[in-house]
Amino acid sequence: MDRHRPALTSPWALLLAVPPLAFLGLFFVWPVVNILALGIAPEGRPAPASVIETWLEPFVLDTLLFTLALAGLSTLLTLLLGLPAAWVFARFEFPAKRVLRALTVVPFVLPTVVVGSAFLALLGPRSPINAIAEALFGADVPQVRLDGSVAAILVAHVFYNLAVIIRLVGGMWAHLDPRTEEAARMLGATPWRTFREVTWPLLRPAVISAVSIVFLFTVTSFGVVLLLGGPRDTTLEVEIYRQTAILLDLPTAAALTILQMAGVLVVLLASARAQERLALQQRLRASAETARPPRSGRERALVAIILGATLAFMLTPLLILVERSLAAPAGYGLAAYAALLGDDPRMRLAAAPWQSVVDSLTYAAAATLIAGTLGLLAAVVVGYRRGWLARGLDALIMLPLGTSAVIVGFGFLVSLDTPPLDLRTSVLLIPIAHALIALPFVMRAVVPVIRAMDDRLREAAAMLGASPARTWREIDAPILARGALVGAGFAFAVSLGEFGATLFIARPDSVTIPVAIFRLLGQPGAANFATAMALAVVLMVLTATAVLLIERLRGGGPQPF
Amino acid sequence: MLRARITAAMLVTAGLLLAAASVAAQERTLTLMTHDSFYLPDSVIESFEAANDVELRLLPAGDAGSMVNQAILTADRPLADVLFGIDNTFLSRALAADIFEPYRSPALAFVPAELQLDPDGRVTPIDVGHVCLNLDRSAFEEGGLPAPTSLEDLADPALAGQLVVQNPATSSPGLAFLLATVAYFGEDPETGWRAYWADLRENDVTVATGWEEAYYGHFSGGAGEGDLPIVVSYASSPAAEVLFGEDPAADESATLAVDAGCFRQVEFAGILRGTEEPELAAALIDHLLSAEVQAELPLAMYVYPARSDVALPEAFELHALVPSAPLSLDPATIDAGRETWIREWTDIVLR
Amino acid sequence: MLRIEHLSAAYAGEDVLRDVDLQMPEGGLLCVLGPSGGGKSTLLRVIAGLEPPRAGSVWLAGRDLAGVPPHERDVGLMFQDYVLFPHRDVGENVAFGLRMHGQRGVAIRRRVAELLELVGLPGAERRPVSQLSGGEQQRVALARALAPRPRLLMLDEPMGSLDRALRERLPDELQAIFRELGLSVIYVTHDQDEALSVADRVVLLDRGRLVADGTPEQLWTRPPSEWAARFLGFRNVAPGQLGEEGLRTPWGDLPASAVDPASSGAAGAVAVVLRAPTLVGDPAGPIRGRVAARRFRGDHVLLLVDVHGAPTLHVEAREADLPAVGEEIGLAVQPGGAYVIRDASALPSGT
């Protein structure tokens, strides 16, 4: 199937790969290598023995096992709970489907501080569940409390990552020919066996891709573990943060970082291999052709239950934020929203909170420009070519997602310290860091578009007299442009929600929305809390709007990530 | 062609951003690196800028620990001219890394000697905070629970399951409270802090990751939404409850700080070695220690001024506690023992 | 064996099947013929249980299939474009239904080999389906559908995506296979030649309604409606008037002897079908026209004859000396060559 793909010759591929490689080299590889070198070779001579010694310490093994178990369990749960929703979104038509699907992405880009406080409210002692139980059975009823437990982390991880399963697996599912399943039914397979023997194997490449991304996110999960976990629940990521930011024990931090990055690379490469191995030539159908309204009463009930449960799970924490933002001394009111406009010194922000909205949008625009441009170039290389360059670039671009933000942040400090590249305190560093994190999303949005392009279109163009260059311009470029727009939308949303890296980057007094929320939450007083929640609601609305726009642009094309 | 256009767009953007940065750089600037909780009213910042014809840039750099570590990592090429917010728990690490220029402000004359912890004058004490137990007033009134008046009372079965503390591994007040118990009970295996924490564990102490979680999530008093009436917080928290509460003129705070087992945290400022503006940096230290700024500190950051000659605001007089005998430890002792103590604490309380 | 009563179905809010009644005995090959969009595939899908009926019932071997899920209906379906499982090879595709029916190991292998032999692909078990040609895919799909020995096998446009040579050869092969296995088969097609050549019995479906039912000979000799006649491939169809003295048509007035005695027509408004082979050159004949075109068809030459004010007449000429294009000719209808259908206006009109 590759033989009609226009050959992207090596010199051109290398040339196109230069800008993204240079960007990653300068703003990711070099800083990370520098900070690791400080840990591994404090006197200029590498000391691998001390790294291995660190790995052999019992607390490292404990942390590693806990990290893997937590990520594995989180991924499994996300998959199990996400598959029914993916099925419903792929196979059925129902009212407001586009809006609902866009809403499922909102949690994915919400900063952990926001989600953390929503879950504390939901799972803590004064949760609505406990309030209802108390109202029904009196004050003596035992309280349901999940905060400070592994269960709370798992719930939050599922909440965060359901969108990945719904979009990636559901996206593939929507393109599978439903008659393949019908053929199995006609041959006597029960619905369950049809799923197991036909649907599941065909979905597997998408499942592996989605699962590897969820695993990547949960294995590097930081805020959720710190905010919702118990005091003993420490993951590699939390430990790296502690060793670096609190203890300044760079040798230990370096050893742990190498462990984490190696693990992430293994997962990335294994998933890439598995996908190549499992990829099947099959007739894909337009998603609009495979979805239909539920027909029988049983089907309607099933769709309603799955959809209801999924949305209740994903939207309750968001609604809690809205509820808290409206809380006022007496009942409800819009005081917190009014406070966004004012500059109350009790908020301890340099400017009124709405200023953070302006700053966030500015940074997001800059990050989108950088990530969109570089991501498009990278996607062209990865999408049109196979082989070491494509695979290496793909892995390199994904790697920042699996690297601790504090390591990159501290790496910036020790690397970008020489003019003209002394960017350590520059505002430029924020869009650069955001672009680093948004790049994988842009690339993963565009590459499938390239790979899914129907070669027969190019052949038809050639038959009508178009030269290869003309074919590229007339056929490939317009399709690519739409993919790039989708990727840019994701970059924008990711930048809006980015929190961990932004907090580590030294910056003057302009702050992004998540950082402003974090600062407000760190100040005493119910008014500041409500203002933080109001700002979180603003962020939610911005994100949902961005995602809805993406959906519009995307139409029925391949799914991003 | 597409590539050419993209490249042009990138160059234009980069140019604009650099231009914006260089315009800002033309004026003389002084950079103050702080932790994220730093806050001063605009008026006192502007008075410094006007008096010295300089622009003061603030550089928040994470929590106190992260800030100090960033300063140490960038010692060769400092990010700022002055650093504010290093406390006695991190002091000796910074002094060992030799990141400060010595400077003795004339205003030190008004600062009690017990706060001047570096004999070489590399750091200047600016403010003092106290980590103290806070009580939910309503839980201890009208024949409720017996209010604790000492650290020992917390181990009393009558107060079982009523206390929430922060994890010293992840929280600054959590570490301060652990240091308070170390300072108070000492290292004796029978009666020392380890035995005390074992008792607290017996008495069902709750451990939270950070201050926010402990205060808002577990504590029942004031703005807290939890169900535990005793929390580790600050001596100034009851004043904050009133000032940030529904009625800033209330007679009585809903919470109360306990005058026992308080740990004193001194916050210092220092001139970062390598600054190109040593005189301005010194002027900033003087400004931070001026009566004008010292008087603003309590309401700005809920701390007590280092100078003994500055009056506290009314709300502090009414609601905040000035501990009568705060506990403290020598910075070098803290730095030497901190990691071991945290690890031992984790084994005793959490395993 | 198969009984369908008052079956109606809707898709996307539009009626696709309207009140269809159909009975089918054991064995035999029923062809469902109709234009695309006529409801043929929906009929199959409702019988298969893949689409719920809006009203009516389907009985198979005395069992009401309402509520029976597809996999328990004992019905096989071969899809229009075969829909082979792309992730399984040829053998696994054929074996799928056998495994679903609880067969194991050697039994499966033997049956798969047997079926591949039957469909002319011996030894193809390990071939990936992506490497099969269209005809091979069709054979594999057939073998897969046959494997579980369904009570009723349904084929949806099985020749749809094959080239012409295969389309001519395969129906005979299929027929032979079905005979040999004694299967009951429903065969859906839009191609009347295919339908008439392969079926024991043909039903015509037009816009969801069953409009004709009979053996190929019956339908060919007595098309039940003007629309059916047109769809079956009769080209010379037009409204006419039947009276005592003869038949009035747009092409000319024909004597009563020309009317097929088997006609269902009675005096009055009728639809007239002139069978092409019964039109013979006759300078004195009642029909006069001008040859507009000649098309060589092997055993005959098709003449398109323009008659003033009437539809173009299709004439199959077998004479040695043929009229030239543009030549005026006369035509006569051999006795019984005009088939007359009653009350054309009451019947569904053609497309």
C-alpha cells in the first residue's frame, strides 16, 4: 500500500526534520542531558556505579513497582470503562452527540489543581454522597471517603483519560465496517463472541495506541498522585520531583529519571512495533455510515445507561466546580465571577484574575504557532516515510510527555543561561515549554491524516495530467492543512491547561489561568476559593469551545492523539 | 513556498517577542527572586522604585525549597540580584553553596539577635512565622472536647482521632511541626520525638499531603470543610480567618492558635553573588527591613515583622497569637538531620 | 419452510418494505429481483435479524423468528462485497462459523478443506484474504456461509463486484453447488438475466412492495405489470386499447390474432408488450417506421426503428438482407406476439 505514496527523498526528509529536531535538541535534549550530567557526573566524570547503586535501593524498587502497578491498573480501568462509551459514540446516533463528545475531552486538558479540588470535594468528608447519606440515615452513618487513597488516584486517572479511549478506540470503531460483525452473527456468533473474535482484533491497533498513551500519562502522573493520594503513595514522578526540587539530590534524581525515560521509551517503541505488526488492510467506512439511532427498546436502554453513566462520571466533577464557583456567603451568587474582574489585594495576584485569561490566550497562541509549524513538519516526515528517521523522530517527539517537568525545568536553568539564549527568566520559555508538550498532539493529529489519504486520489490526479508536485499541492496539501488545523486546536487546548511545567519555569508577574488558580487556592479564605473555582469554570468554557471548534474542523476524519 | 511562509512567520514572531523583551530591558532593573507565596502591596514596591529610579522585577520560583535549589543550581549565572524567602530549614544548604554576598543592613539594629542566624551576615532576617496548632473553637466550647494546651495533650486518648498534620516530606508546615517535636522532645529513645510520634499514631493522627488539603479538606474550623478540630497551621491563621471571612470586623475568630509547641520559621533575604547591581541590591535589603515594609508584612504575608520596634496591625493584636516560647533548632542541625528525621518519621507514622 | 407475513420495515424514517407476504418451500432457489433501493437488501437483513421489522412476522421451519437474535436463526448470509474478516486467513474465515457452532479440530479442518474444494479453491487455507481476487473472495465468502449448513442461505448481489466473464460462468457453478447440497437459497440481484437464468422462482420487489411472483418462464411469458415487463427487459412496452376488432398501439393497429391468448388483458385500456423476436419484416405490415440504428448482436441484429409518435421499437432481425439505416420499413407481428396487460394505469409505473 506504500508504493503509491509520493517518495519523500532522504535529503528533503532530513531538511524538513531539521527544525523540529533543532527545537527538541535545544529545548529538551540538551537541558535534560545537562541536568542528568550534573547528577551522574558531578565532577565531570560519569559514575555509572552510583546510578546502579541507586537503582538497587529498596525504596526505588518499591516506588517503581507502585508506579507500574498504579499506571497499569489505571490504564486497565480506563480501558474497561471507556470501551462501552467508545462503542456508543462510534455506533449510534443520538441528540447532541458532537457536543457531548467534545465535552468528554474537557477533563483531559484541565489542570490537576482544578481536578484535584473537584475530587476532594466529591470524595471527601463533605461530599454530596455523605450529605445525602447523613440526611437519610442520620449523623452516625459511616462516611464514604476516598481522598488520600489509591482509589481516589485511580478514579481521577480514569476521569482524565477516558477521552483518550473514547476518541482513539471509538474513532477506529466508527470506521470499522459493521457488516463484518453482522457476518459473524450470521455464522452463529453471540454478540460477545462477535466482539471477542471479530471486533476486538480489528480494534487492537487503536487499543494499543490508546492504551500506551494512557499508560504514559498515568505513569508520569504527578499532581493527581500528590493531591489525591495518601502520604505514602509515591510514584517515580513524585520522587523525582522531591529529589530535585526539595532535596536537590541530583544523583538520585538523575538515576530515577533515566529509569523513567528508559521505561517510557520501551513502551513507546513496543507500541509502535505492535501497531505496525497488527495493522491490517481493511476497508474503512466513513463514520457517518456506520452510526445509526438505537433501534429496539433494549438498545435504547443500553445506550442511555452507558451514555448516562459515562457523562455522569465525567461531568459531575465539572459541575461541582461550577457549583463551588457560585457559592456565596448566603446561598448562591455571581460574586466570584465579579471578583475575576477586580484586583482585590487579598487574592495576592499581581493583576486582576481576568488578566491571566489574556496571558493564557497569548501564550497559547504563541505555543500553537510553534507546535503547529514544527508538528506539521515532523508529521510530514513521520507520515510519508518509514524507517529510522521517522521512527526516531516520532519517539523523540513523544518523549517529553514521559519526562518529569521538574527535570526539564531545572535543565532549562542550567542550560539556557548564556546570552543570547539566556531564556531562563524570559516569557518566551512558557510558550516554548507548552509547545514541547503540544508537539506530540499536533504530530499525532496529522500523521493519521497523511497515512489515511487514499492513493487512488493521487492516481486519479496523475491520470488527469497532474505532475507529482502538482498532485501534492492539489491533493495532499489541502487534506494536510485540515489535519494541521485540528492539531493546532489541540495544541491550543493543551497549552491552556498546562500546569506542571509552567509552574517550574521562572517567569515575571504574568501568569496562566492554571497558575492563577493554584495561587488562589494557596491563599486562605472562602472568597479566594470561590474565585479560583470561577477561574476554573472560565478555563473549562474556553477549553470546551476550543475542542468544539476542533470537532467542527475535523469533520469525519481520523482521530487525533 | 509554504515552508518559506512558515519560516517567515516564525521569524516575525520571534522578532516581536525579542523586541518586546529588549524594550523592557532598557530601563535599569533589579530582580527579586521569591517563593510563590511572596506578596507585597504595590505601594511599597513603587516607593522603592521611585526612590532608586529602578524597575523591580519579581521572579517567583516555586516553593521555598524549589527556589533555594534553583538559586544554587544557577549560582554561576544568577537569575536575580536578591533572593527573598529562604527560611531556617533551608538556610545551611544555601550557605554551604555560598550563593550570597555578605551585607549588614543598618536596620539590623532593630532586629533581635536571636533571629540573626548567620554570624557572617550573608542573609538578613526579614520576617518571622510560627507554625502552631490551630483549634476549631466550636468543638472545644460548652463541655465539648478538652482543649489541648501542650504537645503532650495531643497523645491523650481523649483527643484520639482529632488531629491532622502535614507530611513533612511534602509540606513546609509539616516539616516545621516535626522539627518542633524534635526540638521539644529531643532524641532520647524512651521519651524523645520518635516515641511521641508513635503515641500520636496510636492516637489516630491523620496525615495530609499539604497545608491546603489539611486545612480546607480535613480541618473543621473556619474555612475548613473537614471534620477534625485540630490542625497544624500558623499562629496568624485565626487572624486570616477573620480578614478573609465574611465579616472582616468580627470580634472573634472561629479558630484559635495554641500557645504551645509552636515552631519559629525565620525568613531571610540575601544578595545573590554575581549581581551587577550590589548597591541597589543592598538598598532593596534595607527597604525590606524598613519600618514601612515591616509594618505591611503581617497583612501581606501573615507573618510577624523581624523588627521588634514595629507595631502589629489591629487584627493581629486581636486574633493572632504571638507565641510566648517558640521552639527552634539551629539551621546546621536541621540541615544535618532533616532527611534522616523525615525517613524515620515516615517509618514510624506511615508504615 | 420460510413464511413471511405482512412484513414492513423502515430505515431512517422511510418505508423500505411494505406489507410483504412470501412463502418458500424447502429446497429451491428464490430470486429477489428489483431495482436498487427497492428494499431487497433490507428484506434479507430483516430475515437475518440484522434489522428489526416494523410490523409482520418471519417464520422459519415453523418457528416465529421474532426476538430471535441473528446468530440463533440458522440463516446464512453472503454479503454483497463479501466482508471477509481481514484479520483471518482463508481457512480461518471458512472455519469461523464452524467454531461458533461448537465444532473442533479435525472436523473443522476436514470440512474447511471440503468446502474449499467445493468452491474451487482447494488448498487455499493459509492464504491471506487481502491477496484474493474478487472471484476468489466470492468463493471464500460462499464457503464461509455454507460451512455451518444453514437452513436458509441468502446471497446479496453475489455477482455485484465481479467482472463479466465470471458473472456469466459463476451462476451455473453456484446453481450446481446449491443443487448438490439441496439448499434453500434466497438470491438477491438487480440483474434480470442473472435472476431468470439462476432461479427456480423469482419475486419482483419495487419500492418495498412485492409486485410479481412466479417461475422465470411464468414471469417471462406473462409479466404481471407494465413495470414488471419493463424491468424484466422488455423494451417494446406502451399503453394501448384492446377492442373486439383488434389492438390499438402507438406503433399501429394490430389484428386480434396478434394478441397472445395467455394475456391477462380484457377489452379497454391496457399495456402492450411487443416481443422483439415476433416482429418480422413485412412491407405490407401494420407498423411502418424508419431504421434509426443497427446493432450487431451475434445471432441477430438489433434494429432500432422510429415510428412516428411512438417509442422506439426494438426489432431482432435474422434475415440475410437487412434494411439500411434510414430506410423506411414495414413490420408485422406474428400471431400471439403481443402480450396485453390489463388496466395499466392501476399498476405501478416503471422507472
